Amino acid sequence: MVEIEKNLFIGDLINYQELQFDSEFYFVQACKEPCHRKALGYRGRTPEKNHPEYLIAYRERRIILNMIDPPTGKYFENILFEKSLEFINEQLEKGNKVLIHCNQGVSRSPSIGLLYLATKGKIENQSFELAKEDFQKIYPNYQPSGIREFLTENWSHYINYAQ
């Protein structure tokens, strides 16, 4: 687990399991398996598309994303990142600690952390590639998969969204 900004941490599923009962922490869970599935209780491949929590579920101290780590960017949606950034902002403004996690802490969760820092002007934000290079100084284990394609294509949306 790495603190990338005061009270903002990036980690993996094990970090979440260790901290889940620590009332100081709030969580962005960027993993369909097992977090989103467990929160909604579905058995099939995905919940029904018309389910009100198909993409995002909120539970006590958590925002849970139906987010996989595919080799392409086509399975991501802007709302997943927008709501994550809102949740992080809200919790940090209240003085809470936030752990952003996925299963391994190398692609999805650090991508959300990178995006947060870039939208706040805390790292380079002219392009995803420049932000990635700057972010890897803070979080060297960052290895984005298909999320890289999505963020590259949507970069200006997020930088403008934050302003």
C-alpha cells in the first residue's frame, strides 16, 4: 500500500481485507471480482443490465465498481471514474483516509489514483502518457492494461471535468 497524497492510498485486495474494519478508512473498490459480485450477490457472469447498481454500488464507507481489467479500453465507462473522483474528493475533504484498491494494485486502482492527482494538478496532466511517467515516480508498480487505452482516449474529458 502506497500513500500517493495525504490520506490517499493505493493498494490491493489484501490491503482492503486488512483495513476493512478500520473506521478511519473509506474505500474505492475497483474490482468486479470479488467485490462487486459479493455486494450485489449475483451468480451469473454479470448482474442484469437494468439493475440499478449494475455499474456502481454504494455500501457503508465504500464505492464498489463493476470494473474488470481487460486488454482493451472498450469495457470502461466514464461514470465509473467520475463517481470515483467525486467519492475521493468528498472523503478527503472530510478528513477521511481513502484506499483505492483493485485485486493486485497495478492497473485499475493506480489508474484512478493517477487520474485524481492529474485532475488536481498534482502531477503532469497534459496527456495520459506524461501523467503516467510522472505518476510512476510516486507509484513505480503502475502497469496499466486496457485502461490505458480508455484513459488516453478520454483524457481531455477528465482534465476538463475537474475544472
